[in-house]
Amino acid sequence: MDEYSKQARDAAAAAIKKVPYPAGGLIELEIHTHLEQVLGMDPMSDECFRIADEALSVAGILLGFGPDEL
């Protein structure tokens, strides 16, 4: 998973602690919440959306479903 940024890995880990099952929309919401509230990212920035997409892939991997399954 080294190909994913630390920000994405951390956001994914935080999200699946709150939503430990394959609910893509809920996980994505938790990812965005982490990026905005913990990392202070602008929720409308391209960077925030890019990292959130990456984090959703990481969450899928961590849950055992693969990077494009949530």
C-alpha cells in the first residue's frame, strides 16, 4: 500500500474504525470528515477530492474487497 499517500491511508483507517463494513457512501463521508476536520483541507479543493478518492481505494483494500469495490 506504499503507492497510496499517508494522508489517504490515515483517512481510510479513521473511516473504517467508524464504519467497519462495506458501505461506500458512509465511508466516503467519514474520509471527507477526517480530511476536513483533522487535516484542515478545503472540502472543495481538488486536493481534497483526489486524496478522498485514494482513501476510498485504501478503505476497500483494508476491508478485504479491493481498491475499486466501494
